[in-house]
Amino acid sequence: MAKKKSNSKNPVQDVLDNVGDFVIKQRGKWEHKDWEAFVGKVQKAGIHLSDELLKSLGQMLEATKRFYSEVSKVPNKKPAAKAKAKAKPKAKAKPKAKATP
């Protein structure tokens, strides 16, 4: 069972935060040594990782990597369109000339 030494909010939330931070920092790509360092960081935080939890942690990283890769493909929102210029006020009509008799 996973246990955490620190008095943080919740060990599950801590792991999820670490997973997200790791994937973002690594930009969705890492080597085995990076994985080992990540596992060490989680264990150093006081979470005991059984073989089953270690496997689940790896699956969480891979799932987050897939999500990161897909979300990164989404183009940024289009910049706001320029405001249209207001229509020019119509010119005042010239007064009509009075008819002279």
C-alpha cells in the first residue's frame, strides 16, 4: 500500500501532480534513466511503490504522454479579429436652394 511521509494534501494528488509535471518538463519524451530518476523522486517523497504500483505509475506516465501529445497538436486559438471601423457618418445634405419667383 502506498504511504506518504509528508503532510501534503493527498498522496494521490501528489503523484498525479508529479506525473503531469514530469511529462510537461520532458515534453512527452524521456529515456529509461529519466524514468528511474522519476521513480526515485516519488519514492523519496515517501511513497512505497510495489511492483503493481510501479507498473501503474508507468501506465499513468504513458497515458499522460499520449494526452500531452494530442493536446499539443491542437492549434492555438485564432487571434482576435480586428475591430471593424465604424461607418462614417453620412454627410449632411446641403440645404436646397430656395426657388426664386
